[in-house]
Amino acid sequence: VLDFGLVKSVKQEAMGDSLATAVGRTPGTPAYMAPEMMLSEAIDGRADIYAVGCVAYYLLTGRLVFEAANTFQMIANHLRAEPVPPSVRAGVDIPRELESIVLKCLAKGPEDRYASVIELSSALAALNLKPWTQEEAATLWKTRQSVRAESSPAPRARGVLAPT
């Protein structure tokens, strides 16, 4: 399990309100943290499934599940707001079954998520999706980047690699 908050932007630290892990604060990155972690409730592997859902959402949309001006708003969104379905957010066709899996990972209550990564893995394996080629991935990435540039300023993304 990786803590995506371990990689921080120096520029972001200088701004004073970082969404990344900091000494003396809750460990983790609020953009990827399960609601129960933010409430200091008991956690188990389903909190990691929530984080996987956040990463999958970003991979499908190019955006965080919830974007916010500061850490407190980010936490409030993870606690109360429902995520916009990835297909709506990205404005592209995403297989309904894949979207359902991602949204189940992002359920507010741990009891509503997959019980284990084995269960999540089985759901993903059952999709039987056609693998993408590097060329298809690069084309999609370029298309999404141009759409984002036209529609609004891009949010600060950390640790994102574009296909080569």
C-alpha cells in the first residue's frame, strides 16, 4: 500500500495549505483518504479500497474525485458529497460495469465497498475488457488534455505520468 501523500510539491508546501501528508497531521492525503480515516474511526482494508477507487477515478477522468480550494473543503467533500460518475466527469464513454466498480470502491461506508481486494480483483477480472495499446492510451490522453485546456484551468496534479 502506498501513501500518495509522501510525494509533495515544494511549491505547494510554500503555499501553506497542502493536501499531502505532513508531520503532526493525519497520515495520508485527503484527496485519497476514506471517510472513516478522516473521522478517526476504526479502519481496515476497505479504506485502501477507497484509495484505489480514488486512483481509478483519476485514471479514468484526469481529475481528483473531489476538487477543493483547501484541505477542509476536500475532507468535507469526501465525508458528504457523492462523486460525479466518471463518464459524466470525463465526458467520455466508460464501460458501465467499470464505472460501477469504481463507484462501489468510493462508497462512503466501508460496509458498502468491496469486502477485500480479492473481491475487487474478481469484479475487475469479470469485466473482460479489451486491453489498450500504447497508441490508444496516448491518443486519449492528448484528447483529454486539449479538452481540459479549453474548458478550464487544469488542477494541480501531482505524480501523474502521461503515456509516452
